[in-house]
Amino acid sequence: MQDEKNLVHQAQQGGKEAFAELYESHFDRIYRYVVVKIGNRAEAEDMTQQVFIRAYESMGSYKWQGIPFSAWLFRIAHNQIVDFIRKASKKPTVQLDESLPIIGDSDPQGEAELKLNIEQVVIAARQLTRAQREVISLRFAGGMSISEVASVMGKSEGAIKALQHSAILALRKTLRAGEHNGKI
């Protein structure tokens, strides 16, 4: 944590190498979070780049408060996603990016099964509340801890644990119901 604080301070002083190190250490988590939320890999790459551009431009306004720097980045990403969804809501449907799962070419059956499983989870996740979807995205796509998610969402750790628990139960219920009804 202290190393990250030093990197942030150096980046705030104009240290491009320090910012590059922050970029490298956080890019993958931010990208995974964005791609899961919007379902389009190419758009997620662009949006993740925009997150870091905004972070770079706003480094002077960042204040270290003992919370990981990634929480600030996830907040920027969340705001970008909200803007994207607002603009995309004018469209009646959002296409699932067929290239989302990355598997070697050696297992076409496994790749097809994974695509089906991911599609089932995406469909089931639509049944969750907005807060539940956000917790699931941050925890599992973003790889954040409970305390980091609490910080990003402005909720207590207990509330995040409860949201995560109810979201997982709801997903299980929806997926099981879909299996029995042949819908999912």
C-alpha cells in the first residue's frame, strides 16, 4: 500500500513512469470489470483507455485517504459505464460479443459450452438488482476485495457481503429454474 501511495504521489508530480506503473498494475482488472458490464470487448478496450486518460488528467484532484488507488479508478470506470449505457439505452437490444470467451482453438466443444454458460449467466444476471449486478461485477470481474467494493460503492462491508450473498443465491435460483424449464 505504501509503494502505491508513493507511486500516486510521483504521478501527481508529473512522473510519467510512476503513472505507467499504476496503469500496468491496474489495467487488467479495470478492463475485465468494463467488459463484463458492457459485453463488448472492443468497446471495453476503448473505455478502459478513457478511464486511464481521465485518471491521468485528474491526478491532481486525487487525494490519498488510505483507500487503494484502484477504488478511484473503478469509480471513474463506473461513471464511464453509466454514460455508455445511457447512450446505448436508445437502442432496443445490446448484442452479446461473440468473442468474449477466450479459449484455445483446440477445443471447439469446450468453447461452445463456455459461450453458452456465459450467455446463461448474462441472461440470469438481468434478473438481479442494479446493486447486486454491480457487486458481482466488481468482485468477480474486477477482482476487488469486499472492502474495495464497499469503498467504490459507498456502502459498508456488511452491506456488500449481503448484496453478494443475495446476488449469488438469485443467480443460482434463476440458472436452476432455467435448466429445468429449458429457457437458459
